[in-house]
Amino acid sequence: IGKNNIKKIPEALSELRQYRHPIFKRIELHVLRIFPDACREKIIEVLSDKEAFDDVHIHHEYFLLLQAQCLILPAGCEEKILRWVEEGPDLEEYKKSVKEKWGLELALEELERYKRSWQFEHLAPIKDSLSEGLRRKYELLVTEFGEPIHPEFLAWNESWCGPTSPLTTEELTQKTPEEVLNYLIEWRPPKDMVAPSPEGLGRILAEVVKQRPEGFALIAPEFLRRKVRPTYIYHLIQGVRASLKENKRCDWEPVVSLCEEIAKSSVLPEPTVSEDRLEVGWRGVRKAVCDLLEEGFNKSDMTIPFSYKERVWSILEEMVKDEEPTLKYEQKYGETNMDPFTLSISTVRGQVFHSVIGYALWCVRQISATGPSKMPPEVKALLTKYLDIEVEPTLTIRSVYGHYLPWLIYLDKEWVSENLKRILPPEERQKGYWKAAWEAYVIFCPLYDDVYSLIKEEYQRAINSLGEKNSSQAHFGNSDYMLAEHLMILNWWGKETLDKGSLLDQFFKKAPAAVRGHAINFVGRELIARNNQKDLEQVVLERLKRLWEHRISEAKTAVDNKRFNEEKFSEELKEFGWWFYQNPFEPSWAIARLKETVELTNGEIERSKEVAEKLLEYFDRFPIPTTLECLLKITVFEVNNRDFLFWREECQAILKKARQSGDSHVLNLANKIIDFLVLKGYTEFRDLI
């Protein structure tokens, strides 16, 4: 309004004053500040109003209006405001409020300080128009309380994104590696929490090192010798590692020398106290060394030269002595917080063990080792030593053995056979060690025939342990679910059957419904993943058919024995929707099995929309009554329990074809479905009659 016709401002403000809510008063003061020439008398009136001066609801707008007008205020108005400031707040009311809210009795000195703070805040908007005497008073208050931040707000929030660096990537890139090192030594971080920090600078350093690793690699040992903060050494190493990922070359000699000094230094210079809790310490540096070595082991073109073999092993041999994790550390950070494998990638000794396996495989590749025993003797000696619970009592390190079990078998099957009962101890009192190794194996490792043949007894033990309450919280997967997947693969391969007493038979008898359901779901997803393989081997299809028939048979037996609901068979059987959706079987056989399934589950089936699409596809080929019987069951369940709207078009298409089929039984079933849907409010289906 004001931009189009400033003369209408008074009329508009008059309209606002009819409303009592503070927001309208705030709008009025805002408009007065934006268009001061339209209502100057009203501005003086508002600023001279003691009630407006004290009103916290309009403080922001009053402050900004006063600040904008302070240099041109009439003398009488300014005198009023200065008098109010001099009088100060109602200290008795403030004292009473503090006591009621916090139960505190304020001393006279505290009340006087509050008064000065209050006066300071109220002088802020008119500081530019203060007399010389009042200006000196204001400056003294600034000395006492500091320059006010956002005084126009009674309360405000501030956010911060960090850590930040004192230099940008571009600025640091312009320096030579030696100049960068000198800067890292000379720069002192401010103590302010939101100020640039060593960690922020370190992250920029890592990016610069990644861009030109050769120059920084040459002076790498100087970072330790000149006692820079550990966070800078950490990011130097991470920068070199990142450059390897991008296939950039660097001289390994000084890099390995730095790693040697880090590994062999029993006393490293600690950084000065840091306000930045993100700053990396020396344990983080040692873990970075492991990361770098593993990257060097795995690269083909930029791999660590094999001539450094003894030096690299000495690094690992030294760092494996690091005390992290101790049993106390494991109890504090593990158990219900982190599973043993997660701890293994979060602790120094854990990461060293990962690097030891990487080292062994690197040696094999470098010398093209063949034969049954390819494990380097130094690795074999270390792994054997640390299987002794007296030497290595943590579950953390035991999980690493499980995680790399297939690779250990590749390196030396005989050694694994001899030590299998140490890796996966059968004694109940050592169940925790078995569980740590088993979970890391079954969650992370693909299934290999030779591995399964060697550790079949462990699968039996895992089945016996199904449903046990976990003592650790696995972050990377569910070991029971992964056991189910392994067993389904073994059935697919023909390694395990459904014969009475077999592992599969025991699994389905022992496993909770959710785990059984996951097994069926997994096979369905595998069928979808292989949808380009139109012709699965007939022998595989026969195994899968026997599995579906077996589960239906077991469910029917449970119905007869009144155990169906207790054992939650519906939770398992509904997953066969995944099989039917990507159906590699004969349609007539699949529809018959689907009918049996939905009769047992009362129509509950997963992937119901895709199941309906498949039923429509089959109906075009042979409109058998079984198709409509399946559709009726699924429709009733979906309408009563889910959102049927997702596949109403498929349902309409099937019913339309059924009405045209000429088969009286099919027609009766179609009419039954239509009547049900119309009764439930889906009136568009009435058009099919």
C-alpha cells in the first residue's frame, strides 16, 4: 500500500489498531520505520509511550524504530527515554521473579549488576545520539559486558558448521610443502569454540596433499620430527591414501619411514589442550597408518614395493602391541553399544589385524604363491599367538578371524583345520568368542563350498542358537537372517536337502517366524535378481518347488495341531508372493500353490500388486477358477487390512475378463468379488455387472 500511495499509510495503520494481538502492533511499528514521513507524529507518540518502551512483545520493532529515529528525536521525547533508562528496571519485581523461578536470593551487588546490564541494553539503540557524559558511561558498560550482539533481540539463536580452517584450500595450495609445514607449526588456534581449529585446517591439508602427494611425501618424516599436532599427521596420511585411490604416484620411501617412526615411538609428543573435541590424537594416527598400508597392499600400479616387506611387517608387529582395545574398553564401548566387529574397525589393534590379513594377501600376490600353504610364516606365527585367550582376551580381535575365515582357508587350509576349534571354540564357557567370530563370518562372507565343508558343524551350532538373546548389537546385519540366506543357497546348490534331521529341516523347526520369512523372501529376491536367466536349471526349480510344498505341508500340519498362529506361519508363507511375482515355475503349479498359501494366510501375501498383475497375465491364457479364488482371498484381506487402491485396475481387468469367460463357476466368483467391493464402497466396480 505504502509503495503505491504513501498517503494511505495512516488509514492502513488505523485498521491495524483495531486488533489487540501484539503481532499487529509489531506490524504498525515496522511500517512506521519503513515510511517515517507518512506518520511522524505517530512515531513520536509511540516512542514517548512508557508502556511501549517496556513491552517485551514489541521490543524488536521498538528498538529498530528508536535506532532509526534517535538522531532526529525531539528533545522532550529523548529526555523521557533517557529518564526511563536512568530509573532502570523494577528490581523488586526482578528479585521476586528470580526467587519464584530458581529459589535464589539475589544480593544487592547482583541486583546492581542486573540494572547496569539492563541500562546497557536500552542505551544501545540511541548510542549514536548520546551526550559526551552518557557516551563515556556507555563505553564503560561495553568494557564490563562486551559489545552487544543483536541487542535488538531479547533472545536469539546462533548456528555453526564446523570445524573450519584459517585458510582455504586455494590459499594452502599456493604454499610449497615446506611452507605448509612451517604454517602448521606456527599457527596457534584461537580458544573460541566456533573459531578455526586444527581439525578444520587438517581437513584442508588432506585435500591439498591428495592433489600433489609427491611433494608432501618427500617431507613426510619431518611432520613427526618437528612435532606438529597429531591431527595434521593424520590428515597428511589420509591425503596420501586418497591420492592412491586416484592412482597418483608418490615416493613410498619417506612415507614408510614416517609410518615406522610412528609405530616405534613409545612416547609421542602430545598436542596442547584443544577446545576441538573432533581433533584426532595419536591413536587416530596409528589407525590412519593401517588404512594407508591396506590401500598400498591393494593397489596394482602404486602398490608398496615388495622390497619394503620386512619394514612394513615391523610396523604392523609394533602396532599390534597397542593396548586398545582392553577388556575394560570393550565393556565400556561394546556389549549393547557396539558389536565386536564394529569395535575391530574402530580400535588400533583391531585395525592392525585387518592390515595383517591384507599384508598376507599382498605377499601372495607379489610372489605369485601357489600350493596349499601360502600364508607367510610371520603371519601364521602372529595369528596363532593371538588365538591364545591369555594373550588376546578380547572378542574384538576374535571377530577379525571370523571376518576373514574364507581368506584364511585360502592362505592355509591346514592351519585353519588345526586351529578351527580355537577360532570357533566349542566350549559353552567360550560361547562369546564363538559368537564374535561366527557373526563376523556369516554376516560379511560370501558362501563358498570349501568353507562350508570345513565348518558345517558350526552351521549346526548356529541353528541350535537361533532365537537366543543377543549379547551384542550387530550394526552391520542380523546373523540369524544371514544364516537363513546361507542355508537357502545351500539348498539351491543341492548341498542341503529337506530330509528329516537335515540342517534345513532343523532350521525351519527352530527358527522364529521372522527368520523363516526372511529365508523365503531371500529366495524370492534371488529369483528377481536372476530374471534375465529365463531358463533356470530344472534341477534347481525342482528343489525350490519341493521347498514351497514342504512349507505348505508343515503349515497344514500346524493347522491340524492348532499351532499355526502360535508359530506365526503367516509371517513366513506371505513371503511366497515374491516367488509368484517372478514366477519361473509352470503357471498351473504356481497358481495352485498360491491358492494353498493364501487359504492358509487368509489372503495375506507380499507384493500383492505384482501378484495381481501376474494373475491377470495368467488369466489371459487360461481363466481357471483357481485364479479367481486367489483373487477373492487377497482382495478381502487387502481391503480389510491394507490400501487396496494400489491395484484396483488389475482387479477390474481380471473381473472384466471373468465376466466374459462363459464359465459359470468363474462368473459366480467374479460376482462375489464385485459384490464385496461395492459393499465396501468401491462403487466403480458396479459398472462391471
